Amino acid sequence: MKLVLFSNTAFRMKRKLSFLLLFFISTVISGQNNEEQKHLLTTNTRVFRFSSLNIKDPYLSPLEYRGNGFGYNNQKRRFLSIKNKNISFQNSQNLFIGSALNLPRSALMYYFEMNYSCGLHYHYRQLNSIKVLIGGLCDVDFGFKNIERNVNNPINIDLSTNLNLSGVAIYDIVFFRTDLRLQLAVQSPVIGYMFVPKVGASYYEMFQLGNLSGTTHFSSLHNKRGIQANFSIDVPFSRSIWRIGLNYNRLKYSANEMVFNRDEMSLMIGTTHDIATFAGRNKKAPKNFISTNE
């Protein structure tokens, strides 16, 4: 009788030990799976720029205007999926405001611009230390110029849409034990559509009387050329990564026997960081992420 009790007790002890061992193994495996589980991150860059500006708008004035401006750019870049690490989606919002004087210093021009662009890049990693991104961006550009002393035509609207060729080169280096990232981004318009009024036509005549003939134009390399290039350096600190650099933007286009110019040289400063977004039924936050919505 005592032998039977001893065998039952030993069986229960073995069963408990087996259960604890299985629980420990499953916990370790699930922890490893959580560590190995990958999530897509969005690289978000916010940059402010301080610019010198040259503008020539023959619709408003035959003179060249020179001044300064202030801009803000918010850019996001993210791979299409975890399985596809060769193609990324990029979108950016740009805001700029400035003022400029003509050379005789007799009139002041105010300038405002908003731009939104989005598109895809293909990532080439064949080079050892340089990453190259090639793709295209579609953008919509809206702005206006204002000269208060121009009584007949005080305002001119800039409205266009473009398909731009885009390229980015990224190079990582170590400088005094600090990991730095150098980046050169270039884009140029290829084809698009733009709004340019006729010489002397007033906006009252165009929009109130409906005389819009000759105000919209197809654009390509024959009547619109431009380049936007910026060179930046990412410098890591203890809790952030700061970006500093230079931006150059030159645009020249012609329509209705007028030639328009815009030159901008900027000093950029901002931050860049990676963020993860979880929302909806298909992109729920993993258990190892803590949210204030819970």
C-alpha cells in the first residue's frame, strides 16, 4: 500500500516538472519570435530652410526681384512591404514664404508656395558603401506672387503639376568615432501641365468673364527646365539625429512669349527619425509595443 502511494506521488511530481519545462520552453520560443518579428518603419524627416531668393515674373514686372524666404519640408519614406525591400514609397509636403525687392528698390514682391509630391524609388545595393535610389515623383505646385504697387495685375498665380525624375545617393562614413550619413538628392521635371496667363490679361477677365483661352500649357524640356538638389549630413546625438545641409532650386519656364525664372539657395536644418504606425484590423500593434490608446 505504501509503495502505491509513493509511485502516485512520483508520477504527479514528474507531470508537474514536465508541465513547467514545457511552459519554460514555449515562453523562450515566443520571446525569440517576438524579437525576430520585423515591423516596417517610416523614415520621417522634418527640415526648416532659410533661403536667398531671385525671382523674375514678366506678367507682374519686367524687373528681377531679390530677397529672402523661409521654408518647411516634411518627408516620409517607407518600403512597400516587409518582403519587398527594393521599392519604397515617398511623399513630402513643402511650404515656403518669402519677400523680394526689385533692383531699383521701388517695389516689394511677396511670394508664397505650397507643394505636395509622392512617388516610388528603386533601391540599388550593388555598391559596397553607397546606396542609390532611382525613381519618379508626381507633384502638385500652388503659389502666388503679389506686388502691391501693380494696380492692374497685382497678383499672379503659379499652378502646375509635374512628373519628376528623382535620384538619391546615400553614403555612411565614420568620422571621429561618429557614424555620419551623407545624402545627395536630385530631382528634375520631365513632363507636366502649367497655368500661365497671357500678357496684360487680368484675372477679372479670365475668371469673371470666363476668358481662359491660352492660359494652360503642356510642359516638358522644351519650355520648362529645372533642378532641385540638396546635400545633407545626418549627425547622431544621444536622443536624436540632426540633419544639416544646403539646398539649391532653379526653375525656368516659358509660355505666352514670357520667360519666368526662380533661383533659391538655402541652408537646411532639421531632424530625422524612424517611426512605426499601427492602425486598423490588419496592422494592429504587437504586444511588445505600448500605446496610450490602450
